[in-house]
Amino acid sequence: MLRGRESLIRLVGKRRRFLPNRKSLLSDSTSIISHSHPPQTPLNLGKTDENEDGIIMSMESEQKSKSPQSSDSVTCPVCSSKLAAQDHIINSHLDACLTRGTKRKLTQRTLFQLNFCSQPMVCSRSSDVKKLGTGNVQEDAAVGFDNSTAVDENEGNLGTLVPMGEGVLGTSMDGSPMKQKLIDDDGINSRVDSSLLNLRSEVTKCIEAVTVDGISGETALGTSAGGSTMKQKLIDDDQINGQVDPSLLNLRSEVMKSIEAAPVGDISGVFLETFIVGRRFSVEKELNLGANICLLRETDNAKDPNAIQVLLADSRCCKVLGYLPRELAQYLSPLIDKYSLTFKGCITSVPKHYLDVVPIQIECCEVMLQSNKDHTEIEDFTCSWKNVLHVAESAKNYPPSMTKYQQNFWVLIQEVLKSNPHLFTNDEKMFLESFISLSDDSQRLFVRLYTRKGPWFRMSNISYPEVTDSQQAIKDLTAMGYMCSFKGVDELQENDMEKILNLLTVSELREIASMSKNGTRVTRKQDLIASVFSSYEDGLCPFLPIAILDRTGICIKISSKAESLIWRTERLFFLNGEQDLSAFLLVDLGIIKYPAYHCIISEQIFSAQSDLIAYEEAIEVAQMMDESLDENKSESVLRFIKIAESRMSHTKASHSTASELVTAFFSCFSASWVYSKVVFLGVSFLERERRYKDAINLLKRLLFIFTCDGRRGNWTLRLSIDLEHVGCPNESLFVAEDGLLDPWVRAGSRMALQRRVLRLGKPPRRWKAPSFSLFIKRKIREVHIQGRPLNCEAGIKSRFYGEDGAQCGVEQLALQYYAGEGGWQGVHTESGIWLTIFALLMWDIIFSDLPNVFRNRFQTAPLDLETDNFYPARKSLIESQLQKIYDGTAEMILITSWELHSGTACRGVNWDRHSLPELRAAVTCVGGPCLASLCRHLAQDYRSWSSGMPDLLLWRFHGEYKGEAKLVEVKGPRDCLSEQQRAWLLLLMDCGFNTEVCKVSIMPLST
């Protein structure tokens, strides 16, 4: 695989079914833009039409250039600079000016009064969809600055213009007048959801309705745009709060403090309203309203050790009806186990479908507590009971009929809109929020189809047990713009025809193929599709559209608008391409457990929608680059290299003034960073094609643009190597020497450059040996062993016969050798065991409360772990922990961390591969000083040192509490040390480790 390909695949993640800019990127006419100060582009890859400046143009830029206002300009009220009258340019410039504090700092109200737009815009539109969850007037009309007016909507009717006094009067949650903050379409004004501005006062009103027995009753907390009353969801620790005032970050603690805990001995008779889930595990399909139920702990449940069964109390055999929700059982099961709580209750509602959740009411009957309970026990019980009440109340925010995946999907949309309102236009917000107004069948069907491969689906094949009326659901989704379909031949487009052919069965494809005049006989489905479609393109099968429609019937797919917005929502929520809605499911099923941490968000990753759109376009280019490599389309690969190189340069030039305002570890969410991944993959492609001069030009551009980047070491090394390929050894030496002066060139790359300097810098090029020559030439101890080979083929991993006659690799052969020679015990682990030890020893530090490093509840590490920000931001905590490790308490820390967090997902930790006894043995035998030094290197530069460690970790005890350890790199007959491995061995030697290289050779045949 090409260097950089795997990294690009992880960046792209699950490939999108619909790429909005595919046509514009593949079209010569829309691939070029002009720029007043174009960067120098030394490459001429492929046949890409350019204008005189040679800059590639995005679809958005093309549309802006065609706008009638594109020639106008406005004056910035902050710094008096002339700007093009384009929204994204104005937004970005204003953010930069206000943050720098240039001239006088203007308030948002002052900016509104400055007639900043070149042309006044006053418009309003009606809304048939009620905005849920905010309690504020729908703000979806553009504001006319000249007229100082705003749009006021009443129950979704056409808005009327009202004068602006000190502010626009809206309606608060309790119906009283309040100042409504103006939010324009471009999100210039604020990145805080307007409903949060009055949240604290509303929480106070909410607390008044809270009772000791768990917030009984339904409290009306807000008024929707249509005037309907709704419940306001309490904010939990794992929800994203958005960019809000820091005082609001303690909202949950204030709410919980307000919930008075019931006395320990006085919770009998407390009612909880909850649901029965997991109905598919029950054989009892018929339910009766008011039927009595009881609870039973299922401690031996393999999926969930906290599981609580709901039994039918009226039955003699106590039939299982299902389970309590996992979230509630998590806090209630410890109380049942420790304090012998017993519950009874009844069914309060019977759903239409037997698989739906069943609303129930349960009552605490008995609690067994010791009379001499201490204060700590009372506090533990009170805290757990508060959590039970909170979870039970939070569940009321979702309808009883809402399935779990349906609820997860809505939570995803809610949290993204709450934390990133400035990244969506009002139309996009309304579209996403309209999802909750759809019927349960429509919501469930959409989520089901969105998570399938698609993009097209045969309507006749759509059937799900929880969707009672698929036909009506499809009609509703189509009417709301979430789905589209084709019913006739005239609606079938040629670019969709090949995809729809995948919906046909093999027999149907054979039937169509037999009707064509091609005569090709193939059996595989993909070959049949290619043959049939080829016949259609050649004019041999003109009846293909009719034949497809006759067999498939009506076909549907998710609309391009819904596809794009949901993809954006997922990307903003998870911040990567590897996670999707299935992450919720894995947590719900207990397959993955994520660490506990707090999301403290004070800065946005994308300051403006234009930044996000540029990032999305860059991801599209990366995906099309990956697809082109899969299909071996060299011309397309060269085109995307050119596009990425041009846009990377353009992005750098455009954002250089605001770069210092962005948090350093947010750089990987910029368009320029994504394009740099595409360009470096292009370097690997060009090197494979032996086009070294083009590769050299790209590497020089990367090094020129990205001056502070951990990848500079690899780029510099490749540049030095390629220069030698084209016969420029002197320049290759200069590049290597300059690279050694670069603080961003580290670990294996630095070692490789040092070795190149020694090799190329011999007389007469260099007469004086560099100062690091003695360090590089140090000898690493070697041990040679022999083995009987099983295979001797080049390119295949060597296999040998072990001492017991079984087949094994070189690592297992070496383990057998050391076990017999010195009584060593050990494991083949490479970097795995060390990353596990580091994470367990530093767990509390890794997941400590720092702003902006945790953005959602599905992270296994902070965003800055692999950056230079990690160590300085936690220096005091890290040094304190390293001192404890140095003093010999590492084993105690390791045991405690293992017991508290066993099974919790964390980057670098492999719970199944390494047992606690192995980890304890390693920590004890390595010793505190060596372990502290290793952990310090990982904390300071995790990215550079998280790979390339020796293959084997060996240990042996001397007595009960003392021992020694050895790290061994094993090499087969045709293997040699990589530069990263050599760097690790020398570093470990400096840290005091006992290291060596074990070389396995082939045992000569006996004569």
C-alpha cells in the first residue's frame, strides 16, 4: 500500500454515497478560479484547464463569482478595510478583527447599526414546521439593517415587520416578554443557541416543580414557535454545551443540588415512571393495562451485569416481560444489591406493537439499611438515588413509542444544532428539526435506510417489524424532502442506472442479458451488471430502462439534501470518519464502554460555515482520490493531486492572518490539512511511477506551507531520498542537514536523516564528522540463533519449526530460546504493552478536565494526545505522577487503574491481549526510573514514540519482589532494523533499559 494511503482511508471513513461537488471537481470548466495573489504552482500534473493564475475553484466560489453582488465591496467598521460583499468573507474577517481587538471593540448591536451590508435585505417566510426544544421565536428571516426592523412570526404564519427598539421582543418560556437576540442567516452574531441565554432562569422555575420522590408530574418549560407547550431536557455531563458562558457549564450541578434527596429510610412509596425495553426477549406478547409487575436482578447477564428483569407478578411462573432501560439499571442495580431494595408496579399503557417499549410505574416497597449507617454510606446512597431520579426524569423527554435507534438519531441532531448553530443556515436548521415532526414510522424507516448501503432501494423489498405502514412512511418522507423516488422511465437517469442494476437478482440480470444482442456469457453478478450496462451504452440494449423498471418497480433513495446534512451532522458530532450512528448501538448493547470525562467547550473548531464547507470539499477530494486509486485511474489521480496542491496553497494564503487564533490541535480539521494528506499520498504515487521531479516539487510545497507540523520529518526524509534519485547528492545532503535543525523532525525520521548525513557527507563533500556521529555509531548488542525454516520465499513472513516441533514465527522461536537460556518469561508485544501501561498509569491525567479536548461522549482519548499541546497543558500533573512512578508506586497505580477501568475503551489499551499479572510483572521488573523515563517520552511526543518499540518484553524475578527486564528486537533472515526501531533501541539504552537484537538465521542442512 502507498505511504499515506491507510491514513487517508481513516480520514475519509465510510465513503459518502453522494458527493455534492463531484461534477464540479471532475469538470474542466468548473475547476479553475482566479486569485489576486496566486501561490506559485511548480507542478503541471495531468490535463487540468487553468486560468491565468492557475488556482482550482470550488463550487461555492464559482457560485459566489456569478453572484450579481460579487463586484461590490463594503468597508469593515472595525479596521476600515475594503472587503468583497460576500457573506463568508465578511464573517471570517469580522471574527478575526473582533478577537484581535483592532481599534474599538464593537458590540453586536453597534454592528447592526453601521449599515454594514452593501444592499439591505428584508424578507420573511412562513414555516409549517414548529421549532422544538428551544422555546424561542423562530428566527429564520433575514434582517434589514437599514430599516432597523426584525421579523416576528406568530404560530408559523407569515411574519410581519416590527420596529427594533432596544431589542426584538420575543416570548420567553413562561410567556413573559424578553429581548430576543437577533441571529442572521450567516451566523455572524453569536455561536450560542439563543435559548441558552435565558436558561438559568428557566432552570430555577424547573426546580420549583421538583419533588423529593423524583420530579413527579410534567412541567411545562417552554413554548414552541407554534405556541405548543413542551418539556425542556435537563443537560447532562455527556451532552455538549456549546460555546456558552462558563457559568453555565455548572448547570447540571446546580440542578442536582436543587433536587432534595429523600431521607434514606423514607423512600418507600416513591413512584418512578419508566419503560420495559427488550421485548424481543419475552415470550409474553399479550399485555393487560394495569397488570402487576415486579423486578428481579439478573446478575449473570453476559451483556449487562447491571441487568434488571421485569416480571409479570400475576403469573405463577413469573413470566419475563423484558428489562428496565440500561441507563436506569446502571444506577438502580447497585442499590438493589447493596440495600435489598424491592419494587412492585403496574403497566400504565399498552403499545400497539408488542415489540414497542411498555410504559410502567414502579414503587419502592422495602429498603434494608443498618441502623448504624455512617455518613459515607448515606452519601453514597443519596448520590445513587439522585442519579436514579435524574435518569427516570430524563427519559420523559422522549415519547414512549420512540425506539432506541430513533432516539439516538434525534439526540445526534439536537446536540449538533445546539453546539454548532452557526454552521447551518436557517433553512438547514428547519429541515433537520422537522425530523421530529414526522411520524414514528417515517423516522424509523429513514434511520433504517440511512444506515444501509444503498443508495437505491426497491420499495417492494422494504419491510421492518417496527414500521407498521412503510408505504405511508415513504410518502411522508418524500413530501418532507428526506427521500426521492422514480416511478417512470423518464425519471431514470443514466448515472443511476448502473447502481439500480445492483438491486436486481442474478436471475433477473440473466434474463435481461439474454434479451440483449451482446452474447456474452458470464455468471458473477458484477460481471453481469457490467455486461448489461455496456450493451446499453453501445446501443445493443435500448430497452434497458424499461426492463429495469418492470422488475424493480418503484425505487427510492435518500435525498441529496438529507444525505449531505446528516453526513455533516455525524462529522460534527464524532469529528472523524470512522464513527457513525453505530457507536450509540455499541454502547447500548454494552459492547463498548467509553471513559468518563467532562466536555468543556469554550472554542469552536469551525468558526464560520465557510470553513466547514471548505473542509467538506477537501474530504470529497480525498474520497475521490482514494476511489481513483482503487480503480487505477492514473489521470484522475493526477487531477486530484493538482486540485489538492492548488487549494492547499490557496487555503494557507487565505487563513494565515487568523491562524494564531485557532487552537493548535484543531488544525487537523482544516481544509489545508486534509489537502496535505492528499498531496503526500500523491507523492507516494509519483514515486511509484518514478516521477521524482514532480514528487520533489510537491514535497517542497508541503515543507514551505506547513512550518509547524509533526509530519515534516517524513517529508524532509522523502525529499532527501528523491533528490538523490534524480542525481543531486549535494542538494540531498543540504536538505538532510537542514532537517536536523528543524525542531519538528524527530524520532525515526531524525535518525534516518543523521545516517544519511554520515553516508553522504564523506570527503570531499564534508571533511569534518558531525557531533552526533558517535551517538549513531553506537553498537547495539546482538544475539544470533538458528532455526529450521518452513518457508524461504521472499516477501512472505518467515516461518520456522519450534523446539516442540510446532510451526511458529521468529518471535515465538526467540521466546523459546530465551526461556531455555536464562529462564526468561515474556510476551511478543511490540508497542502494545507499553501503550497499555502508559494509559493505565496516566489514566486520570489523560481524562482530566481541560477545555476543548473532549467534544462528545464517544472519545477514547483527548484531541491533543498526539500533539505538542498534551504535555505543557498538563505538565504539573504529569510530573507529579512521574515522580510517583519513579519512587516505585507504579504497580499500585496500575492495579487501582485496572480495577476501576477494566474493559473501558482507551487509545492504546488492549484489555484482552495483556493480563494484569503480565503488566504487574513488567512494571515490577522494569523498575521505577526506567518506566518514568519511558512515560515521559510518550507524554511529550506520543505521536513520534507510539510505534517501533522492540518485539519482545522479557522478565525474570530474583526473589519475590525484585527482578530484571530485557527488551529484544527480533529480526528474521532477510530483515533489518528500521530507523524508528533503531531510534527506540538507542533511546531505551539511554533510559537504562537492557536491550538487544536477536537475529534468526536458517540452520544449515546437515551433511
